[in-house]
Amino acid sequence: MIDGFASLYIFMLAAFLGFEIISKVPVVLHTPLMSGSNFIHGIVVVGAMVALGHADTTVEKVIGFIGVFLGAANAVGGYVVTERMLEMFKSKKDSKKDSNAKGQEKAA
């Protein structure tokens, strides 16, 4: 198991590296990067569920449940935001076709 100082060092290194990488991403690549991070959030949720399955005390179970809930909410919210961002880049013709198709599905 990793001791406290090594864990803190890894966390600080990951935070600094993440900040440096994200701050240099061009605006055009934001949507694909967000989709990739949503995938990673799904993996985090699976890891939180595994940790929750190994929880013994009530406090561990509560913290694990909160972790699973917040991770799932973050992943779902990320996909919703990505979808809305992709809608902004569609042409007017594509938007009309999609709205007509949705209207026909509701009528059927």
C-alpha cells in the first residue's frame, strides 16, 4: 500500500500536470477532450463501485455511496453538456432534419 506522503506527492503531481495540459488545449479541441474525460469518469464510477463493495464500516459505505453518486452525476452531466455543445456546431439544415424526424417519431 502507498503511504501518505507518496499518495500526496502523486496527487499533487497529477493536479499540476492536469492543469498544465488542460490550460494549453485549444478551444476547438474542447468537445472531443470532454468526451474523452466522460469516458474516464465512467471508469471512475466503476472503481468507486468496487471500493464500495469492499467497504466494511458504515462510514466507508456512506462515503462510497456518495462517491458513486457524484461520479455518475458528473459523467451524465458531461455527456449532456457535450451533446449540447455538438448541437451548436450543426448546420441549420441538419437541425431542421432532426427536428422533423423527432416530430414524426412523436406522431407515430
